[in-house]
Amino acid sequence: MKAQLSFEYYFALIIFVMFVSSLFLKLITFFPFYSAEIENQRLRSEAYQISELLINDVGYPGNWYEVYESELEKVKRLGLSDGGKNKTNLISMDKATAFNDLCQSSLPLGYDKVLELLDVKDGFWVLLTNDKVDSPEILIGCSPNEFSSKIRTNITRIIAFDDGSFGQLRVSVWK
Amino acid sequence: MKNKAFVSILEIIAVIIILIVAFSIFSPGFFYQNRWEQAFISLKGRDLVLTLDRIGNLYQYSFDERFLRDFLDKMVPTNLTNLIHWSRVQGTIKPKITVACACTKEQRDALINWIGRLKINGRNIDFDIVSSGLDPIYDTSDVLLIWGDQKLDDFKIKTNIQNYARANKGIVEIRDFDGQGDLDDVQKNIFGIDRCDRVFPGKCGIGGTTEISFEPKPDSATRKTYTSFKYFHSIPLPISTTNEVPSFNSGQLSSCTSPPNVINEGVVEIRDVRHKFWICNGETKSVYFDTEGNPDEADIIAVNGDKFTIDNQELLLRYIESNVIGISFESGYMFTNFLDGGTKLYPKDEDQSRILLSKGTYTNTQNPIPASIVNDDVSRVAWVSDFTKDLTKVGDDHKMLLVALMLWTSDKRYVSGLSNLRLGHLTSYVNVNNIDMYEVYRFDLGLGFPF
């Protein structure tokens, strides 16, 4: 009789095992969601940084849109901000056109060169539209030929153009 | 034994319940909460306001809700984003000013007739003039106009006026104080004025000056008289024409080449003298003025932005429309006397910088004889000597003075209509405009998720 375990003991053990199992199960089921959210956060942050760089940076050199066709090696960074006015959220139409031309280029540059100049490691897509007109006019549509992914985030910014019109810049980043 | 087992089972059941409750408390479901929604609203608000500024529409949209709503509906449509928006402006003149006029019907009708739609920095400002008593005061107004001799020392009226001022609304009083006893508490404590002989006994003789001027001039923007001084000299007063004429006598000037029936004739009344003018709606709009008081004969032509002189006072033609012109008074403008001889007042605290208009100085002193005194101890209030004794002889300079005082005193706070949002963010932006006058205000754009 003395060596036998009591009913209370078994009961306590069962409760403990239940507790540990439920905790474990919760962690197991939560982990994929958690890691996806962390990745989402990183991508959102990256999308925001790319949008800030495009909107509020003039690029390097500031007149890259004039030299990129002949001296691409001199272009170190892309930015769409109007260097003459140097105001936040004000985009140069000339730079937007040059950015689109560079991305659409069939040379061994195009989209990959844009990725390199923006230092983007993941896949990304940029859409710039002029919304002043009734049906939005696409000024930049820069995306790879094919893309598929599990995780993808978008950010949409509202911007003004140096010709007095306004529009939206949509940056999408995925992994 | 039987009972003992029963008790154990009860204990076990109790323990199970306690443990289940403890599990649920100490081990709630895991969830990950990011703040992206807040960041999204904040970013959208900033982008929208900056974009409005960059395309040069922020000023117009700040005061015209219709244009702003169209823009926002296009850029952040509620059906796609679930965002609702609202806006408000603070620190500048409202697009519509409600004046509670404690006055007679004749005075109210005259006021409606005098003050039309103002155009400041390219936007319109309308006056809504409503009759009001002093008990109660029409409290949804922005400014209270107390016109003429009115008994203000009644306890209830005094309390109403004090409460009105405490609500940050303005008060303008048009009144003379000739032949009356001591001033009442409202005059002393709210308007901050007293009889000269109580402030400076024996030093209140009236000198020989017959003109009223903006003396002492505000020497800094922090002076209490600065804003009304600025409004008087910067805001164009609209003067409408009265009739169309086929032609007019242009004297020595080149004649108006306007097609027939598009010459509009009007009258500008400056320093108690009526001067005719004619708007010539030719290829370039121009205005012919009679500045020398020769009725029906023009002696100068002015186009938009021209300065011209009438009775030695320099005026500026701010705008010309087909049947209305906007003129403003240049610095140094002097009124003909409208101060009643017996009205000898002075700021109760001897603060000269509260005197907006004066008629020279009291004899053998450097103390100005006030024709208008302002105060902003409680709220913005102004007293001005009665220039409306004859309602038919009120000039355009007097009208502009009244407009400047009402604009300065008026309530400049806007009430936001939205609250209790699930999540919202207000983006504030200080904007500046300087077409007619330097105007600084705060624009707030609110974005939020209602659900």
C-alpha cells in the first residue's frame, strides 16, 4: 500500500502534463504566424525606406537623369525628388521619366540595375501614377517579368509633381 | 469513509476549476500586435498635407471644404481605405463671421448694407449679422457689437458680457461718453477704459487738432493694436457700383474704350466727401476716379495695384471686378474728426499702446486723446467713438475701421466635429499666405478609422 501512488498524485501529474502540452501547442501554432509577422514588419519597413528614398532623395549625382544613358557607371543612387526646389514630397517629372526608361531598358540593366542602385535585396515593384487627370496616368511601372511570393507588403504614398499635378507612389516588396 | 471520499471528489472538482481559470489567466492566447495602422494614418496625413502645399492648393483647400473633400475622396476614398477625414483651421479669420448686433433695426440694416463680402488673400469672408440683445446674448456668434448708449451695469447683463468674453469671443462697442457720470464696471474692467480726469486729474484739456490718426503707431507685432492696425491697412474694402452708365466725363484723361453699357459708376466716400468713380471694363480693366471733388469729372485713372491719392490720403486699388472695386488705406491715413468733444477717456492702466486711434494729445501733455481703445485682458474687445451719429454719412473709411475691429475681435477658433474614433491622427501644418496681408494659421487634417 505504501509503494502505491495515490489518486491525487496521478491527477496532479495529468494536470501538469495538460498544462505543459497546451502551452507547447500554443507556441507551436503561434510560431509560424509570429515569424510571418516579423518578416512582414521587415518588409514594410523596407518598403517605407524605398518610398522615402525615392520621394525625398535627389539621387546621386543630383542630375542622374541627365547622365544615366551615357555614363551609367557614374550613377550611384536613384532618387526622384526635385533637386531644384528641394522640398519633401515633390517629385521631378524628368526623373520619373528617366527612372521608367531605365527600368524598361532591354540592356542587361533594366530592373536589376534599378534593384542594385536602390540596394534592394528582395523583389520589388514600383508604380507611380499621376492622379490629377480623371483616369490615372502611369508614369513608372517597374517590376520583374515574373514574380511570385508568399509574403508581400505594399505602401502607398501621396506625392506632388513639379508641374503642379499630384499622384501616388506604390511600392511593393516581397520575399 | 463514504463522506471522506465525497469530500475528496469535491476538492478535486474545485482544484480543476481553479486550475482552468488559472491557465486561462496566466496563459492567454498569443497574438502579435503591430502599430502599422497608426503609422499608416500618420504617414497618409503627412503626405496629404505636404502634397496640398506642394501643388499650391493648401490655402484654398483650408478654407473651402468642398475642394478639400473632393481631393481627399480622390486620394483616400473611404470605400477603399475605410478612412474618414475632417479638417479645421485655427488662428485666423473665419470664412464666415457671425456678428451679434445689440443695436436698433435701422443700425442693423445699415450694417448689412455697409459690409459686403470681403476678399482677403484670394478667399472670401462673409458676415452674418443677426440681431441680439444683451440678455441673452446670441452666443453662437463670433463678435458682439454694442452700438450706442446701452445700460451695461445691470448685474445680469454684466455677467452675460463677462461670460461672452470668457468664451474667447470678441466685443466691439461704438459709443460716446459725453455728459455721463462715472463709467460702469463693464467699461472699466472689460474694455479697460476710464474717464481721463480719473486717470490724470486736471490734465485733460482738449487741444486744437481736428484729425484722427493711428497714433501711437504699433511699433511691434506684439502690440495690442497691431492686428487691427494691420487689418485696416491691408484688407481691401469692397465698394460696389450703383449703376451702369453709357459714358462719363473723363476730363483731360484718355476716354474709356469700354463697349457701351459696361461702364459702372459708383461712389467712394473718404473723409466725409463723396467721390465718384467709373469702372471701365475695356480690354484692361481700369478705374477712373474723381479725386478733386468735381462731380462727374474723372481726374485720375488707376489699374490693379496702383496707388492714388484722395484728399492727401494715399489709397491702393487692390482689385477690380466688373461692378466692384477693392481699395485699401495706406499707412498714415487720417480720419476727419468723429470724436465727441465730451468723450475724454484714457486706458485705465495708463497703457498708451492700447490706443488705436487718437485725436492729438490732451493739452500740455504727451497723452493721446483716444478715439478707439482696445483691450485683450480677458478676450479681444474694442471701444470706438461713435462715428455713426448720422447713419447716412458714414464713409468708407469708417466702414473699414469697423470691419478691422470686428475682424480682430472675432473668435478665431474652430470646433472639431469628430471624436470617439477607433483610431485617429491629426496632422498639423502652419501655413502662410501674403497676397493682401501676411497671414499665418494652423491647418489640421484629421484621418481616422471609425470602426
